[in-house]
Amino acid sequence: MKIETKTRRFSSPLYLESGRILEPYEIVYETYGRINEDKSNVVLICHALSGSHHAAGTYEGDRKPGWWDGLIGDGKAIDTRKFYVISTNVIGSCFGSTGPMSANYPSEAPYRLQFPVVTIKDMIRAQMQLLSDLGIYHLRAIVGGSMGGMQALQFAVDYPNLADDIIAMAATYATQPWTIAFNKVAVEAIRRDPRFESGNYAKDAFIEEGLDGLAIGRIAGHISYLSPDSMDDKFGRNYVSNDGLFELFGRYEVERYMEYNTTNFSKIFDPLSYLYIVKAINTFNLARGYETLYDAVLRIKARMHLISFKGDYLFFPREMEHIYKMMQRNKQSCHYTEVGSDYGHDAFLVELKRFEGLIAGILK
Amino acid sequence: MKIETKTRRFSSPLYLESGRILEPYEIVYETYGRINEDKSNVVLICHALSGSHHAAGTYEGDRKPGWWDGLIGDGKAIDTRKFYVISTNVIGSCFGSTGPMSANYPSEAPYRLQFPVVTIKDMIRAQMQLLSDLGIYHLRAIVGGSMGGMQALQFAVDYPNLADDIIAMAATYATQPWTIAFNKVAVEAIRRDPRFESGNYAKDAFIEEGLDGLAIGRIAGHISYLSPDSMDDKFGRNYVSNDGLFELFGRYEVERYMEYNTTNFSKIFDPLSYLYIVKAINTFNLARGYETLYDAVLRIKARMHLISFKGDYLFFPREMEHIYKMMQRNKQSCHYTEVGSDYGHDAFLVELKRFEGLIAGILK
């Protein structure tokens, strides 16, 4: 499978939900597979908070493949011998699309806190512009989990004729206060970190030593991505063997896991991007811009496939079920599956075996 | 009801579980009611992480009563016309008992990080010393919630002949990784805060402006004290009316709640104490010091009353149920009640109406 990474620069303005304008802006995206003649084999992939356009394949010299590599590829559930897969990086990101550290044209200085708040609606509007520039007006399917699932749902509502199938996983119809509270840890930890300098940190300031605030916020994130059961399985009450039980900073294995993963993350992810993307997640509400959630959902024409995970403590299964029940009452085409997993929210990234058959079946 | 606040200084050493020694040490405690002639009416109250000995009554000039004032007082569930109630402040605390900011005798300088790690077992050993000094060898009951419930359980196991009834609420037999992970946010946020100065901050440094690290850690705490349902009820997706929805730092009401409560808390609670008490919670394991949990539980002779709250996301009801089932199999006297509350862990502090009758019944 060949990976092609491209950047598209748009000179037309992007009108944001806030009333502000992003102009110019860029989207980085990857494609896998080949587009067929009538462009009827395009599948769009949407990424989550910490993800990027690099969903599949392994770059030369890299050890780690893309974040959904188990799902996308030759002969895999999203089969790149049959489908032309497009995976775009959301605006606001730090991985190439226009975000808070991009130049605030015509200045060459980065936007920083001058960057406008972007929403899930804005993210998909930017992706629509990309598709339109590529001459793609119809998608076989849109697939995403977590914030990617929010995008898939928003596509279904805002552009009802775009895709045949929408597969949204581990998401919600509107972000609930429980999740906003988890995000609040990151918001406050980043904002109050003196090295954040109110967003005026030097570029590349955190490559050597990540921003503590981001690492701390990410601990709260990881709690919400796991679940009590998955933590019991993974760590139990095991103590790090070299750490003394009666030393104040001696650690349980769950603590070491949190330290290790979050410190690494804080070296590769930009804190301003994190704040902006978290804001997009917090403000996600499928009903916004419509009279009610019911009106929004009623617009959907695609075949909907909603997948939740039993042990998801970030977006509880009942939240997806809420959409399902609404669509069922309306006799709209909707399937709902609650995958039995104790892996927590992260199941959409790691328990592929549990739902790849489902996705393959939908795309048959 | 008269509040008497006293301090007891012990000159005999306290031998800690770690092998270290605390000497001398002090315990601050409050009493409510009158002790009867044969000292058969004593009830011991154990406090939680952020609590103190001030469980009931209102100090002169204060507006806020003690943390369990609804439960303890004349004519209340723990009736101070009948019972002599003793409420002690745990060692490690910043509210008067010996803790990390106490003088490291014979020096006058505070212990800071030289303070030994204390455990729940150590906390109750110190309380045993106090009771012994007061000539009290038998208790009518021991009552506590959360970390207070841990103490009550540890009393039941370590001192099986001490109390007639043990009432332990919203606790566990051993702190699980889910809870340790929540605490980890506070540990890292405090530790990495430059103003913490590796524990060498000036005394009273945070009275004006609390330590950010503690406030941030406390956000994670508050998430775990509430529940998805209680947050839905309390805040929903309401936005703070003066904050713009499309401002990066505009806030949902749940965010304002988190900001307000945690910032206030960081001005009144000492960060070193927080670290030490969190450590005591993390290391809590009723089985430690015995062959197995089964062996520990088998020692219990008191009538046990275990109370969980349905929506408790910090110590899940199944954790208390685990003890109950074990005792039931052993035909030990044990009652288990799962109180139907969506209030989350905090229910033990706020939903008194739901369990005060239960407690009054036990103490009849």
C-alpha cells in the first residue's frame, strides 16, 4: 500500500461558525489506494484529539505505523485494493493543517491565541472544501472514532447527500459535562504552566522537555480513555519493583504508565493546538444550528452505523444509543452496536478485532 | 451542643508501618456530648482526604458548620444527647495533628519531604494511642466515609474488640488503580509546580494565591467525587452566560465550578499534606500485614455496616460488596446497603437524608 502525503492550500476564506474567517488555510492529508474512474470508491477517515492524517502505513525509517493501520490497508477491513482512502488532518492541529502556530497571514508570526476557535462543524467544512477541490462529490463512507466520530456524525447531518454509509464510533450527540470536566484539567494545567507563557512560548520550546501542563492534563485524558476494569487488568495494584512502597514518590505501575505516556506526549504535541482541539470537542453539539437535536438528526439520509464500547467512560454507550433511538423512531436507516469491551474508550484504537468484521461488512 | 477542641501531645514514639518512627506527635480532636460513667457511649468519627476533626457544630464567628454537621448533633442520627462523639484529625494533616509542616523535633524547621510516609494503619494506631490516653478502651461505634471509611475498616480488622459497630461508607478493601490514577494528577501537578519548590515553599506561601498544582489536581478529584449523572443534573451543557461560546477560554458551567472550588481549596490546604494523605489512600490495602484479605476480614468481630452509593465513580459499590460477600460466606455479622444516589462519591457528605435513618437505627 502506497502512502501519499499532500498539502492543499486554499485561498478562498473558510467561514467559521464563530463568524470569524480563516484565510488562507491549509489541509494536510494522506491517501491510500487508487481512486476509480467514476470516483465511487472514496472513503474518508476522521481522526481523534491526538491523531493526525497519518492513519495507515509506516513511513520509511519509522517503526510505528499510522493510528488505524490495523483497519486500513490491502486486504484489511477498509481494503485499499478496493477503496481510495483519504485521511485529513483537522484544522487547529499541530501536524500540518492550519492551526494556532501557523503564520497569521500576512504576518509571518504565528496566530497563537489570536487563532479563532474552530468547531467540529468548521473542521468538516474545511474537509468539504478539500473534497470539492479534488473533484470528489460523493463518498462511499465516512469513518471515525471519538472526535473522528463527531466529525462523521456532523457530516451526516450537515451534508446528508455526501456519503452512502457513516460509521461513527465512541462518540456522542453532544459533549457532556463529565467529559468537559476531564478536559478542564488540561485547560487549567496548560494555562497555568509558567512555561506556557500565555501562549507566547518559543517554537520548538518543548521538544527536549515537554510542557508539564500538557503532560498533567494528559493524565486526566488517559484516565478517561481507560476504564476501571482495563486498569485492573493492565496494572492491578502492582507496585514498581524498584520503588519503595513507603517512599512518598514511589509509584504504582498505573502511575508509571501515566508518567511515561504523558511526558512523551508533551514533547510531540503543541499545547495551543491541544487547547483549540479540546475546545472543539467541548463545544460539539449536533443540535447547534438546528432547532433541536431531533431536527438535526432528521436530516440524515446516509445509512448510519453507530458503534459504542461497553466500558467507555468518556462517551458512554447511552449517548450513541440516544441517536439510534431517535433515528429508529423516525424509521431512518440506523444500526447500533455496543461492542463488549472492557478496554474503555481506547477500544476504538486497540480492539480492532472486535469491530473490523462489522466495518468490512458495511463496506462490502 | 458544645464543641470542645483539644490537642494531645504524645511523648511515646509512634511506630509506623514503614519501620520509621514519629516522635513526638500530636493529635487534634473535637468532642461533642458527654461521656457517661462507664464510658460506654463513645462514638469515633473518622474524616476523609480534605476533612478535619471539625465534623460538627459551628465555631463562633464562622458561617460554615463541620463537614458532618447534618449527621452529628442533639437529636440527630448520631445524637450528642446520648453519645460522646470524638472526631480526630489524622496524622499527616495540615489542620493541627502532626504533619509534614510540623517541626521535625528537635529542630524547629518543618519536616517537609523528610516526613515519613504514613498509612491508614498508622493513622488509626495514633488514634488508638489517643483513646488509650483518654482511658477509653471500648467504642460504641466507629463511623467514617471515603478515607474515613478506610480507617473504620482498618479499625475493624486491626482491633477486633474495640467497637460494637463499624459503619464504613463509600470506601474499599484496597484502593484500585482507577483511584490511584485520579490521585496521580494531583501528585504530578503539585510536584511539577515551580512554586512548590520541591516542598521548600515558605510557610503561608499559598494563603493569598493558592498553589496551581493543588488546584489542578483537585479538579481531577472533583471529577471523581461527582458522577456523569450528577454533573448532568447540576450543570448540563450550560454555558457561563458572560463567556462567549467561541472564546477559547470561555467556560461551561461545569468548568466554572471546577475553577472556583479548586482555587479556593488550594488556599486552605497544604500541598505537602495533600501528597502525604493521598499516599496513605493509595497504599490502603486491608490485606497488608495479613496473609490474605480473607484472613484480615476473618478477624473482624464487630457488627459491620457497609454503605455504598450507586453513582460512586471513585470507590465503586462492588468494592464494598466484595467485603460483604466474604463476611457473609464466613457467617460474620455484616450488613450491606447500596444507597440509590446519583450524587457520586460526594453522596456520603451531601445526601445525608438517604442514610441518616440507617445510622440512627444502628445506634439505637
